[in-house]
Amino acid sequence: PSKDATGLIEIEKPMSNPISRKNKVMKINSKHGNSFEVFGCMADTYLIGSIQSGYIEEILEGTNDHYLWDSETSFPYSYHDRIYNYAPYSLEDSVHVNYDLDFVNNNFVKNHKKLLKAGKVQISDDSTIWKLKDLVEFNLETNISSQVGVQKIPIEVINFPKIDQIEYIIKKLKEKPYSRRAQAITWRPLVDPFHIDPPCLQRIYMRVKDDKLIMQTTWRSRDLFRAWEANVNGMIRIQKYVADQLELEMGHYLDFSN
């Protein structure tokens, strides 16, 4: 039987003590031809096997992202896809849950104070026009569905914008190193509550303190005895990448598991 525990672990110097043998730093080769310093214990066969099988490249480069559509049942998600290409819904999610997208209520748009203030809704004696981007507009005196030609839109036909959250974090911290908004998420509320295998990693938070980049992660669930060291080896590489882009040293890595 397994034991359940909440864990909070701080690593003050995330890349300061790689696995060594006879005072020589060891590097583990991956199947992709790269070699990595590894942080943890050489006796952790799950960690070493993960590095050898390409776990670092999977997280940083998305080498397994294609399995999201190229496999029938494996790879229900990838951390790289959720972090670097975040979207609220993807085509493979339609296997688990479906939604129909309704058009917004005309009267709700007409009376929306923020839209009126921004000049998005323009009212005249004979019409009320809702102006969207790229010169798209709708007459709010007529049902939007009749203007578009369909009553509802199945969500799976929508190609949602993909968000590179790491590039956002870099941009945010370049502008305001003290910002508390430099974070990335993985959870898809439309899908993951109904999924048989949703992601364990929930949130990445970064901030600059004392001229160092700190990184903190939150995990809803994981195997602390097997997965933890492999997870951390991937996460601190993301931290290192962002720190390099900001020309900063790495601060602590803080890891919280519910």
C-alpha cells in the first residue's frame, strides 16, 4: 500500500551537486544523442532510466509531443505541450469530453458597461453594432447565430491560440523583475477533471529576488519516491533556460506536492 503525504522541498542551489564518481562529474547519455549532468542519486534507477529515455528533451524540446495525436492511448498530455503550447482545449480532448459553444446573448453585449466604455458597442437610432477585431462586426438587433449561419459550434473544431508560457515569463520578468505574474499553468478545467490521467504538475512560478531567478512549482499528485528526482531534473533545466535569457544566476527551486 502507498503512503500519502504533503511535501515541501527547497533546493537552495539547484545545479550545484551533480552525480559524481571518484570526484568526477558523471554525464548520462540520452537516446537522442545528448549527455546531461544529473542531480540526484545514481542508485535511483528510475531517474537514470528517465534521462536515458529522453525525459529532459521531452520537457524542453517536446520530442514526444507528436504522441498526443500519433498514439492511440498513451501520452494523454505532455508537460512541454501544456507549458509551451498551452490551450484550454485540444482535439485529443474530444475523446473525453465535448462542449457546444453558444453565441453570446445580444442583450448582454448591448448592456456591457466595459464594452460600451471601450467603444466596442456603438448605438445609433436604427442599429446597435458590436465591433470586433479585423473589421468584423455584428448587428445586435439580429441574432448572431443567423448572421454566422450556424446555431452552435462544436468545441473540437476550434483551433485555440497556443501560448508559450515560458516566453511570456521571460518577457514579463525583463519588464518587471519583481512581478508576481510570471507563472505558467498546465490544468485545463474544461477537460482534466474528467480525464483518467491528468497532469501532476499544476503551476510554475518564477520571480527575481536578490538578483537571482527563483522557481517554485506546485504538484497535485506524484510518486515522490520514483518520479520526484526526474521531475526536478526537468524543471531546473527550465529554470536555467529562463535565468540565462535574463542573464541572471539561479536562485532556489521550491517544490510543493499536495
